[in-house]
Amino acid sequence: MQSSPHLAILLLSLGACAGRTDGGESNDRDPTPGDGPEPVLLRLEGDVPDAGLGSAVAVGGAGAWASAPHGPEAVVFLLDPDTGLIPQLTAGGRAGLALATDHTGSLLIGAPLLGDGAVLDREGNAVLQGGGVGLGVGPGPVALDAGGWTDGAGGGVRTGARPSSIAVAGTQVAVGMAFGPDSALIGTLAVPRENPSEGFAIAGADLNGDGVPEWAIGAPQAGLVRVLTSDGQTMAELSGEGRFGAALSMADLDGDGRAELLVGAPRARSDAGEAVLYDGDLQELQRFRGMPSDRLGTAVALAPEGVLLGAPGGPGQPGAVVWIRELRE
């Protein structure tokens, strides 16, 4: 794949901070004058142990966000390149356990334990509520509950197993189910399970430029991501270690009509974690590695505005977010 200038700049940002892409250790070099555009990587760290900053992340036209849902109070932060983490919402109910941006770039916040479940906007107003919603959230808005997904207006689908992930591509909603006879329900198409925990994560977008979304389904217990055509046929299988496939995101970074795929592997490299970026042909473009005990890749978000990686860490750690922002020529 020949990258556009925009994607090339984004990859430079990744490469200057992530080191080699061939499996070797990071060179951790600092960019020097003459290397080209200055890398635009930010690492933002929390200050509350066990709050889980980076458990969920979202990026869209209106900004970039990360949550710390496991502290005494759940906090959702706006990420600012100049001032760092700006609290946007403090609430109970594990607010921010799931984050997404809608079609306008506005933030959606899953709060499954707030009352009977809720999806909130960035001001804390309920967009959806009741019925246990908020386990997962996507554009629409749509949200997971214990039995399927709903849009709060009579739309939705009941699933055959407890849902674990949700994704929206165009007008099509897909639900992943890590346990049960099927790994996913894509619209009304049931995808039979092929790997343990398949459906833990799901993402969809047009990888090959034919105008129809393809779907990636993560099976982190097996360290696999299965990529499906729109009719549910397996077109490729990616593999890795360290719960590879625990988080997925797809978006067209460079505007060429073909999406890229980002895969999180939070337990790779002795819990440092990593995330792997693939092009539309599913060839590896870049590998970003976390610091010791980061669990980088627990959450990932991909958009033309940048790449966002959650690193909530292990016990006693406050967590962190890594944000690679795109530069344009």
C-alpha cells in the first residue's frame, strides 16, 4: 500500500515513538530537527490509583476522550494537547465504562450501573436509560444491555447470548458475543463461533473500498482476530499474543476510501501491552508498545483525527492514555 501524505505523517508520529516494526525492541529515540514533522504523541497519566484511566477511549471530530470508571467516582476526561486531562463529567454508575462518538463527533458515555443503566452525553444528560443499557455504546445512539442492543426508540435486536461488544458501520449494527453458540450478530446475520472468546471485541468499516463494510471480530483468549466479508465469510485471520484482539477499531485514516484496522493486545510483552495498526490489505503498518505494566491496548480508538490508546495498568496504578494526533501538511 502506498500511503497518502496524511497517513505517512501519522505513521511517522507512531514510528518515532514506538521504534521498530519488526518485533525488535523500541529504540525510543527522540526526534531531531530535520526528521520531518515533529511527532505529535502525548502520554497523559492519571493520579488516582486503581481508577483505571484508559479503560475506555473515544476520538472524533469534536475531540478525544478517555475515562477512569473505577475510582471512588467515575470521571470522563477531555484530552487537551496543551493542558492535558480536563474533567468533563464526574458521576457514579461506572460512567465511562464504554465511550463512543456519534455521527456528529459528539461523545456518548455508557454508565451501566447508573440507576437502571444509562447512556449519557458529555454534560451528563441521559440519551438512553433503563433496561440495563450502557454496557457498550455506539453511534446512533445504540447501546448494549444484558440481552442485546437497543436504540431507545423501539429499534434493537435480542441476541442468543449475553453481548460483550457493539459496533456500527453505516446503518448496520453488529454485536459481539464472547460466549455462546454464535460469536456475533451482524444485522440479522449470525456468525458461528470458530474460536474461544470470539466476539469479545468487534469493529466494522470498508477495508477494500467496495462501499460495503467488512467486520473484524476479536478472540483474545485465542489471540486471534477474524476478518469477515459483509456476508460473513472469513477473508483473513490475524494472530498475536497477550490477548491480541481484546480491543478493535477501524477507520479510514487517509481518506482513500479504505479503512485501517487497529488491534489491541494489552497483556503482550509481560503486560506492557501493545497495539498493531494494519492497512486495508491487512498488512502490518506499525506496532506501538507500552511501558512496563501499562496494559496498553486495553482500549483503542482510530479516527482521521488521531489514534488513541488506553493503558489502565495493573493493581495500584492510576492508568494512562497515549494520544497520537495527526499532522496535516
